[in-house]
Amino acid sequence: METFQLIALEITYQQNIVQLTFTSAELVRVTEYGDRLWYVDINDVGDRELLAWFGRSEDINIELTAVASTGQTFRGHGYFHPNEPHQAAAIRGDGELIEQ
């Protein structure tokens, strides 16, 4: 399991591109038996309207671009799961996470 602290996070959904504001975010990449899965936990998301929109939407598909504190950039496809009461969110990866 690898963990990366994120300093920038951009999502694209329904032709909208949003640079998320947050106090902390962590990308976790897990490799087991040759399979890789990944997810992102985001704390204190600044855009409450965005969280509310995803809370009401049936289409939670997103494209992700994330920059780690190490300078690494990651791109992937996933699903945005808002947690409105805690002003947080999780992104569950779907498929390969590409490191650039």
C-alpha cells in the first residue's frame, strides 16, 4: 500500500472542470496479488454546492488529475462520493491510475 499527500486536485464531470479546495487529501494505492486499486479521501472540501450536486446526482463519474506533495502527477477515472455532513468526499478509482 502506498499513500500520497495531495496538494492539488482537479476533477472533470459533465464537461465541467473544477479545481477542488480542501485542507487535506490523501491518495491511497493498493497492490494485492497483481491487482491495483486506488482511492482518494478529501477533508474540508470548500465547495459545498459541488458536494450537494454530487449528493443529488445519479452520475458521479469523474476524471481526476491529482498532484502529490512529492511532485508526482496522477490521472484516472473514478466515482465521486460526497459526505455533505462532514464537508468531505471520497473518490473511488475505477481502472488504472496513471502516474506521470
